[in-house]
Amino acid sequence: MQALLLEDDSVLSSEIALFLESRSIKTDKAEDGEIFLDIFSKKHYDIFLLDINVPKINGLEICKTIRETNSETPIIIISAYDGIEEKKEAFLRAADDYLVKPFLLEELLLRINSQMRRLTPKTEEKEKIVVEDLIIYPEDSKVFRSGEEINLTVKEFQLLVLLARANGRTLSKQYISDEVWKNQFQSTNNAIEVYINFLRKKIDKNFKTKLIHTRPGFGYYLSPL
């Protein structure tokens, strides 16, 4: 699970991130609203945690901005404001929950888990592979990067899905040949190199972060690092 946290208190932000990551929730942090929106535009997240009183763009406006393009991902407001007006404004902007500071980190985790259980069956049933800002829908044969749909041929799509499902592991040419080409012809190694180059042009060329990598002598892997 991936979370994006908006919190200007660096100590609290680090505490929340360390705790959530110890519970297998990778957490990216933003200290003001502008940084948050910049990160938000580049990567997929499963849940958003927003403080209200932060620099530049406050959490309520961030909540409203998220909901303009994303109606499904849960949003939890975490704020020292405990008045009914602040809570009303948060829920009017389609926040899913409101947690008043100070709070126990265990309670935050309980609320996160509760929100994830509320996702609709449709969202849970359809497989989605996410690597950084790359999103793959195997059932629909669709690929998006930074929200832009990328058109792939059948073999390109099969190769991309194989790399993505490896979770960063290096796949040998022989393994790729067995899985994608089924050893249909002898010049598979050259074909794999050609198709890797095709994928790089479509998946990586126009983006700063490169995802498709070569490990010389071993094979290929898909990772933002």
C-alpha cells in the first residue's frame, strides 16, 4: 500500500511515516500543499493523509483538488482543529474520515485499514499493477503513465506485464523467451532486445524517471531505481 502524507511538522511526519512503513504502508511526505500536489501528479497512491494547517495550500483545498479528478481514493484528515466547522468543511470536500491530534498511531492504522475495506468490489476485483507512475490493467490490456494512456502491441504488453510482475527482479532472456515467445524461433534473443527498445521508447523516452533497465549479462528488470 502507498500513502501520501501532508504534514508540516517534520517530527510528527517522520513518526507517522516510520510507523506506517513498519506496517507495510510505504509513505511519501510533503511539508506544504504545493509539494504535495507536485508529488500527487506524478504517482499513484492508495490513501491520502492531510493536515489542514500547512503552508501555501491548506489541507482542505488539497482535499477539494484531489476530488476534482479522483473520487475513489480514501482521504483522512489529521488535524489539531476539533471544532464542528472544520469537520463540516472537510466532509463537504468529500474527505472520508477526520482524526483529531494528538492521536495514537495505532488508531490511525485502524482508520486506514477501515477505509481500505470500504473500497468497492469493482476496484478490488480488477487487477492493477503499479510501478511508480506506471499503471497496468492486465485484464483490459491498458497501460498509463502519469495519467497518459500508452498504446502497446500484444507482445510489448505481454513483455511489460512480465517485467512488472517480477517486482524489480532481473529476468533472464531465456526466461522471457519461455514466457512471452514460448521459444517459437531461434533468434529470440535479438527479438527480446528489439522489443525492450520498443518499450523504452514508449514507456521511458518522454519521462524523467526511467523504469526499464538492463543488467548486463543477466537480463532486464522494471524499477524506478
